[in-house]
Amino acid sequence: MLIYVHVPFCAHKCPYCDFNSHVRRAPDWRRYTAALIAELEWRLAQPQWHGRQATTLYFGGGTPSLAPVALVAEVMATLMRHRVLADDAEVSLEANPGSLDGDKLDGWRAAGVNRLSIGVQSVDAAQLRWLERIHSAEEGVAAVALAHARGWENVGVDLIYGLPNQSLAQWQRQLTAVMALQPAHFSCYQLTVEEGTPLARRHAAAPYPLPHQEQAAEMLLWTRSALAEAGWPAYEVSNYARAGMACRHNDGYWRYADYLAIGAGACGKYDCPDGGVVRYSNLRHPESYMARVEQGGDPAAERERRNRCEAAAEAVWLGLRRSDGIANAPFASRFGAAPLARFARALQPWLRRGVVTADAETVRLTEQGLLLADAVAADVLTDVA
Ligand code: SF4
């Protein structure tokens, strides 16, 4: 299984963000850390998690790098006490430029973190202002350099492309500049206007000149070929890594692994004996979450049950995001038939069109097929009868 820890606080709410993040002038870190530990202890005693080992741990947010190192250290100590983490576990932390320094970097490493994901987002001053990031381009570059100087090898950089008026050439210059920093990993996501965000409201009032579909597709395909050529092949639609440096935690999501999630708004998932799955999501508001945990209650606000057919469709939808696709044998042993046989009605037309490709071992999207990933997924998700 995987373990996810959500840290929901941010210094400023970016207008495009639809994550569960909340701005607090001075978060009560002691109280939040105590709630995390209490929830973790409670969940580890539940039958679906009890006695299992975790291969990865991920501190995501929000902005986990705003938290004192003690939050990370106390979660780690709890997991050690319960002997939950595998000896070679990948332990990742999301860090934002502007909220990390040498002491924190050293403290996280001493606590057991061995992978950083740094939210650089852009190295263009005007774009960073538009995104309302709290850091400059120079601080983004300096954060990666500082992590390297402090001995971190497994450092990922997160970038956003497809901003208003951004040309392919401008994106090419940016990515090339960041490649020079030699991170181990890249996550490059196209800006999307998410419903309910300030960006969506502004865009509805006066539309931004965002790249159209063909331009965005051109940016994605160029990114994939340029990074592959330079030694960071894609292992997922938007994620790229040096050999052996793929994020095992995120890859676990796409492989449909179970994940125990704790924290305000955290979403977890576990398999059921009948082949279905349960998904739960915690109360999103940090104060409500802490109060519920302090009262000894289950902090989940929602719980959804998927039957075996629905779970199989989800596993295909997620697995097709991986460059290696879905391995037929484990899928068949879990769901009774390989993906192409189980979802023949949805997948065969895409196979004939060259969007999906298959051999005896796997089924996956072709490089051009990546652009139609959402349409393929929609067909699979409706083919559950
Ligand atoms: S820093 Fe990240 S989580 Fe926080 S508001 Fe910005 S995009 Fe959202």
C-alpha cells in the first residue's frame, strides 16, 4: 500500500488551484500534527490497513514545506513505531520555493524524506505574477540548486504550460532552461481552468487567450520528445524521469494500488474482498477535520463503494495513463479477464484506429493516442454493464 499525508495550508491561494488548500496567517501546526497522528493510529488499527506494509509515503498539499520539520518527523516516528514503512520506502515531500531553506532540507532528510517535488511552475517572471505564485523565477531556480547542494539526488520539478499567449517557442525556452538544472524528474501539466476557482470566474467574465487544442497538443508532444531525447522519458502522460527515478508513489495510483490517506480533505482507497473498492475523502476544512479527530470520530466526510466492474473500469482509466500501459496478467487475475477482453466494446474501436495498442503482455495508448486519453477513458467508464 501507499500512504498519503495532506498538509492543507498555503501562504496564498493561487487563483487556478482547486486543491484542498487554505490560507491561514499562523496555522496551529501542533494541533494539526496531533490530529494527523491520531488519525494515522486510528486508521492503522482498521482491518483494511492493519498489518500491511507501505512502500511509499507522500507529503502533499497545500504546501507541506510550510510546516515545521517536526510534523514530518512525528509522522515518520509513528510509522516506524508501527513498523509500517518498508526499509526501502520512497518518502516524498512537496516543497515550494519561498518556503524551504537549508535547515529544512537537512531536517527532512534526517527525518527520512528521500525525494522532493519542487513547485517551480515557471521560470518567467510575468507568468509567475499571473499565476500569483509567491516566489520569483530566481527563487525557483535557487531552490533546486540548494537541494542539490545539500546532497538531494531525487529532486523533481513541477512546471505549468499552456498559459495565456504562451507560444510553443516560449515554452521550449523555459523547459530548456529548467533542463539545465538537471532534476531527476519533471511533472509538466497544462494549465486547466477548474470550475469554482477564481481563474474560472475571471475567464468567464473576460476569456484569457489560452492556447487552443492543437497548440496544447503540439506543446505536449514536443515536451515528451524533447525530454525523452535528453534522458527523461515519459512514464506517464505528464511525468518524466531519469532511469530509476520515476515517482513510485504516483505510479502506484496509476497501477490502482491501495492508499491510506490522512489529513484534511485527503482521499484514500482500498480493495474489498469481492473485487470492488471503497474510496473515502476526509472533511476538507482543516478546523472541522481537527475537531472531528479530537472527538475520536472518523474524519471521512464521504465514502463511496465501487463494485468489481466499476473498479475494473477505473483501473483501465488510470493504467492507460502509464507509458507501459496495463499488464494483462495481474489485471486478469484481479478482474477475471484482460482489459481488451473485459472492455472489448469500448477499446476495440480505439485499437482499430491506432489510438490503443496491445500485445500478449500489455495494452496501452500510442503516442498520438495520448491526446485522446480522456475520450478513451470516458468510453471505458461507460462500458461497465
Ligand atoms: S501553492 Fe499549490 S496548493 Fe497552494 S494554492 Fe498554490 S497551487 Fe494550490
